Amino acid sequence: DAKTTQPPSMDCAEGRAANLPCNHSTISGNEYVYWYRQIHSQGPQYIIHGLKNNETNEMASLIITEDRKSSTLILPHATLRDTAVYYCIVRRYSGGGADGLTFGKGTHLIIQP
Amino acid sequence: GAVVSQHPSWVICKSGTSVKIECRSLDFQATTMFWYRQFPKQSLMLMATSNEGSKATYEQGVEKDKFLINHASLTLSTLTVTSAHPEDSSFYICSARDLARLNTEAFFGQGTRLTVV
């Protein structure tokens, strides 16, 4: 799976949009971009994933650049409960679900009141 | 999303004893479950892949005789830390994928905090 690079930490004001960048310059054509987050002392929570088109769900939006070498996770209206470590993970499609995930260090997002 | 439940949420045990952690998929079936370990201020590290009805696959550096994995059904995998020592104190997390949904996200349990004294 391709390596990802994320800033170690970010601050965002409550109510504002939080934009979390991720670089994955070695991504290959069959690799997806996944985002998870981990609130302190809990298991990771799936947020969103995409291949090349932008994606949106009830939690967030995922913007992937046209060359797919980077992406941005957007939390449109951050709340204090969004304070967590956010992990950007690139992995191949695996129909059988046989591969575990490789977690980097992620970005510690701190929402300020 | 699908629900994965771990039990117990936390456990304290004496050095030299064994501890069993359960991971259940509550509303879906999973032939494969994954076990991770997370030390303080570090990221999750994959320990092993648990396959229903067959032997688990361990990552390099993880002792299979110390971390016993049993995946006897499509909804339950167990991790037993044998002869636990203080250095085994960590946050253990399992995850599973839904058989019926290809290329789906992994669902994680809430984790088990193990403290060996």
C-alpha cells in the first residue's frame, strides 16, 4: 500500500470547516483513499473513502486531486466532539477483505471552543 | 454502520496469568477479523489476521505462541495473551469486514485496555 504523509497536528475553531490534508504521491491506479478517526481511548471510526471522484457523506467530504497524489478531508462544521486523531490510509481494493490496515501517525485535530 | 463489540473494555491482570479478549461482529458475518495493538502515543499496529476455521496469520515480530487467536465462528474471534507481562500492557483493538459487502470499510471494536501488574 502507498505511503501517506499528514501534518502531525492541526487546530480548528468550533463551527468552522476543518480541512485535513493528506499526501499520497505514490498512489497507484487501483488504490483507494480511506479516512478513519480515533477519539481518545476508543477504536477507530470509519469516515469516508474514495477512488478518484469527490465523495460526501453525513460526516465529511473527501476531495481528491485530479492526479490523485493528494486529498483533503473536510469536516464542514467542526464540533468539540470532532477532536481526534485522523488517519489517511491508502489501500488496494480487496474484495475478500483479507488485508489489515496500515496506520501512520495521523493528524491530531484539536477543535478549539 | 456495522457493529463490532469487544469484551472486556478493560482488564487488569497479574504478571504470569493469561487474559482472553473477545471480538464479536454483532450484525454481520466476517470470515476475517484483525487484531491490532496500540501503545501510548503511538499508532495502531496490526498484530495478526484471524481467519474463521483456519490458523491466524501473524505479522513479523508477533509471537504466535504468546498471542493465541481462535476464530471458531463467523461472528467471534478471541485473542488470548498468555503469560502476560507488564510490557504486554497496551490497548488491543479488533476489526472486521462484512462478508456481504465487497471493498467495504473495516469496522472496529471499542478496544480493550490491558494492564499487567
